[in-house]
Amino acid sequence: MTAQRTIDRGLEVQQAASAGHSMNTFERFVDSQPILNMLRMLSATGRTNFTEKGAWEVCLCALILKLEPQCKVHRILEALPYDDGMMDEADVLNTMAHLGYICRPAESELDDLDERLLPGLFIPGEKGAEPSVVLGRDADGQLRFFDPLSKLVSHVPSSFDSQGRVWFFQKYDENLQPTSKFMRKGSGHTWFRALMGRFKGTFAQVMTAGLILNVIALATPLFIMLVYDRVIAAGAPATLPMLALGAFIAIGFEWKLRLIRSTGLSWLAGRLDNIVGNRIFAHLIGLSPSLIERASVAAQIARIKTFESVRDFFSGSVFLSLLEAPFVFIAVAAVGFIAGPLVLVPLFMVLGYVALFFFIRSRVKIAIRLAAKASSARQQFTIETFEKLEGIRGHGLGNKWQEKFRHLSGREMMTHFHLGWLGMVAETCAHTLTVLAAVATIGFGAHMIWAGTLTTGALVATMILVWRILTPFYSLCTMVPRLEQLRNSIAQVNNLMDIETEAEEARSFSRLPKIRGRISFHHVGYRNSDETDELFSDLTFEAKPGDLVAITGGNGTGKAAVLQLIKSLNKATSGTVRIDGFDIRQLDAPDLRKQIAYVPRTPSLFHGSVLENMRFANPLASEDDIIKALELADAWDDIRNMPSGLQTVIGSHGGDKVTSSLATRISLARAYLHPGNVLLIDELPNTLLSGKAGRNLKEYLTRAKGKRTVIICTYRDDYMKLADTIVWLRGLSSPIAGARDTMFEKINAGEKVA
């Protein structure tokens, strides 16, 4: 009787969750205290800061209700900071940004606010004052604002400090951003080039500082020239203090400008790293699972780390050399003014550097591609080794495997040696050009001194300026490999960003407000990749709302693939999968997955408490509902005996380790708690099915008929006997599906259908 009550309660939990899910927007808050109701709901999810109802939390709820009254609870929970401590201004702004709003500040008097910009978050100028929400103006033109302390909507009182900072919120439109595909089609820019447009102000500041720096830098050679020609040669030491003072002033300005430039470049590198790193990670997470699974773990990590070389470039000496290059004409003009025809020496050497740059670059491009292929081959081999380590040892392949690794490592080292050698050749040739420039300048300058057309001081100043002209070009030639790697990294980032995410694809797709549970397959075929044979083909069956479907078959026949097709984790190679009559390819995949409960063969538990892991399935579930679901999955006794019960941190990164059996039972409990009308269960361990969790599952499946569509992968007769429909996957033979009794006869008889 106890087990029966638990199962009944489990169904009640799922049905209550389903009802809550269908109304989990704040559209229904029409009573006199909608904000308090919202706070109560968020507090029920375990967020303690919403229990205490701080001013910032209350203002956040008021803003959401005003801006987006139909916002779903799961979106708010996803947008909130991970830490549930009391919120502050930054937390509110970050939450609104995660909800898709651009936050813009303005210093203003309340009476001066334009109603078209409201609602807004008002922060009085008085230190320690509480924030409030300016809602709009009434028919009389008076401002209405919400006070988080009294939790009342009223007019602005006369005693209120009306001077302060106001945050306005505008809905973010991806198509209006310079990095969007829509805008880039018009501008012709790549994603990275469009992103750099955000930093035009920083670049203008850096380039202006560079221009002034190059002008001020003329002070040093001019000072030396005047010392030689006016102080030493003319024997006039009285002028030296004035010249020295001028030089010190110039050095001071130069130091300040270099500090400004380095600060700007450091900020630029850090900001770019933050933006691009987050966008790459978010883009990878948002890609279709079928695209992500094609690449190895090493390839995915390499994608995330791609931008490191770009970040290092913007904060390194190569970028400084590029910034200096446009201002070389200042030094060239100074040499022409001081030394006349001697300016031809650095100009000819610049042409030599340009020729050397393109000569080396053409060879470095090939060397980098070869080195990348060799490194990828060795990395893939290393991963394969650890994946198949037991088989290598079992078949005695250690020596052959080591020999193959030695060959791949040697090839990789040789390609990197060739790449490094090209870099050394470029550096040697560039250094030779620099020495030739110095020798030519001194040689021709000496003749001009003997001819009386150039002074000794002018020659020394010219020598300094020639080095200043050639230094950026020398740096570029010595860093050709890094520049080419930089170009490849940016190209990889651009290529990745050009791939559409599921969210971008879903803009033209439909969303089902609530899945009823009708699932049908029409002549569906599926293969893992283009290089493999189909796991199955011509699969046809239908599950009506509330039906129980059992999928059976041998190992590797595609039982899990059927569930993944329903979950939209993979796409069929032929045929059509329909949910509630809609082709699954026309539905928003992320939204679809949220409405389907899924118990995979290998469960995934995330770093966090048991309570947090359970609430992934249903954020609004009460603690009592969670305990009932855990009891139904026979996991509550184990969790209750943990150090902190439901608050015990599990998963990786220092959490308590849980057994695979307990992880599976927690995953099953999450499925019981899930509000969706569709439940998918992959093949579960026989030991679990034979125990209390399995007995509860069978009773749950029996009582869930007509209420929840369930599709379960199993080879056990006792579970197949519960099914309304059985699907038999037979490997190379076509799958067959039908009513339970008919299919049992075919399976037991081992019938083969062409």
C-alpha cells in the first residue's frame, strides 16, 4: 500500500507539474499583489534571496512584470546569477541583459524623463538610497513609480530625491547588431571585422596617441643633433640646460601617452577575449547536437582556445609595430628635412622588407597548414590511445602503438622545425637589411659630411630616425608565422560564427505551447554518419497520447537513436517524424526538448546540490514533490543518508561522487518530476529494473496509461507486456511494429519480414 501511495503521489507530482508548466508565465497574476506572487514563486524554487525580498529583488520582479508579463519562469531562473546571495545593481542589470534587454544609463531629474523610455530603474543620487521602478505617466502626466519598501504603486512624493541615475531597458534585436548575418550581408564584413567596429573609439584614442607619440619622438634625435652641433661644436654650454629641459618635458609627455596607449590596448585585449570567448562557447553550445558530436573533444577544446593567439596579438609587440607603421612618414619627412637625399636609404630598405615579408609569407602559409595537420593527427591518435587502452594491452599492441606514435610525433616535430626555421630565416634576413641600412646611412652620410652638406649631429640624428623607420618593418618580417597563425585563428572564428545555431534556425520554426503526446514515425531511416550504414530504415509506427510503446532489438540496432530522433537530438536521414501532427523539422528544437522528459542510458549529473539537479527538470517543484519523486525512484534513502541530504553537492569539481546506480535513479526521479506529457526511457540496467525502483516503474507505467505518452527501450518481456505497441528493430532487416499481442507472437517465433 505504501508503494501504491508513492506511485499515486508520483503521478500527482507529474500532473501538478504539468499544470504548473502550462501556466508558468506571469500573465495570470491579475490580483492586487502580482509582484509578491512572483517573489513567492521564485522563492519556492529555492532562491533564498527572494524569500527575504530585498529592494533589488523586488525591483527586478517589477521590471520583468512591466516589460514582459508573459515571461516564463525557466527563462528568469536561467538569467539569474548562480549565487543566490542578496542582489545588487550589477546583478539586476546582468539578469536583464540575460533576458535579452540592452541596459542604458542616464543622469536625469525624474520630471525630465521621456515616457517612451519607461519603465526604468531609478537610483537616487543620495548615498545608500534604495532603488525604485519608474513605471510611466498617468492620464494627468504624473509619474507613477513602484516603491520596493512599501511595495505600493504611487505618484512621486514631493520629499523624494528626484535627481539620480536611471537605467532604461530596450529589447535586444540580434538583426540590428553589426555582427548579425543580416547586417553583415549589407556591410560585407566578416563577423570579427564587424565586432571590431564596437571599438572604434578605442582605436581612435590609440591611433591619436600614436600620432602624437611619433611627433614627440622626434625630440630625442633633434636634441642629440643640437647638442653635437650647437653645444659641442660651437662651444656653447649655456644652451645645454634649456635643451635638456625640453628633452625631459618631451620624455614626460611620451611616457604619459605610452601609458594611455598601453592601457587602451590592454583593455581592448581583455575585452575582446571576454566577448569572443563567451560568444564561441555560447555558439558551440547552441549548435545542433549532430554538428557538435561529429567533432572530437580535442577539436571542441581547440575551438574554444582558438582566440588565445588573437588576444596575445593585441597585447603584444607585433600589434604595436602595426600601429607604428602608418606614422613612419613622420620620421621619413624628418630625415628628408635633416639629411636630404639620405632619405633614399631607408626607403629602399623598406621595399626590401616588403619583398621579404611576402616571400616568407607564401612559404609560411604552407608550413603552417602542414604543421596543423601533423599536430591534429598526433592529437587524435593520443585520444584514440586512451579510449582503446584496454584493447591495446589485451592484444599486445603496445610496441606497435608506440612505434606509430613515435612516427606521428616525429612528423609533427619536423613540420614545426621547418616552420621555426622559416621564422629564423626571416629574422636573419631582416637583421641583415637593418645592418645594411646602418652601413649605408653611415657611409653615404660620411661623404655628405666631407662635402659639407651634412653635420655630424645631423648624421647621428638621421641614424636614430632610420632605425625608427625600419623597426616596425623588421618586427613584421620576424613575426610572419605568428601573423599567419593569427589570420587562421580569425578565419576559424568567422567560419564558426557563420554556422547557424538552433536558436537562429528556430526563428522561422513553430513552437507548440503544450505537447499532447501524439508521436508518429513514417518510413523513417537513420544513420550515424554519411560513412556508415543505416541503423534502420522504413520505420513506421504511431503512439497516441497516453500510449506506452516498447522498443526492443539487439545491441546496435538503433533503439537509443529512436529516442534521440523524438528528442530532436539527431535528424532522420529519410522519412518523417511527427509530434502532434507537426513535422519535427518545423519545430523549435530547444523548446521541444524542454517539454520531453528523458532518461538516458548514461545519466548526466551536474555540479551542484541534489536539489539543484532535481530542479533542472521542474524549477517550480516543491521540496515535498522532489522527495516523493526520489522515493518513487528508490533514491531517497541514499540521499537522505548523505552528509547534507538534498543540499549535498554532487558531480565533478569537488562534489561528492555518486554511484552509477544512484545517478540512474536520480535521473529517473527527474523524469517523474518533469511536467511534460512525453517520457522517453532508454535501456536501464537489469539490476535496477529487478529491484524496488523497477517495481515502482512498472506500476507507474501501468497507472500512467492514458495520462502520459511513454516510450521505453527494453528487452524484458515483463515491460513489453505493459506496452500498447511494440517496435522491433532487427538490424539489417526492416523494423516492424504493431500491437503487443501480435508482436509478441512474431518476436517469439523469430519471424523475418523482408
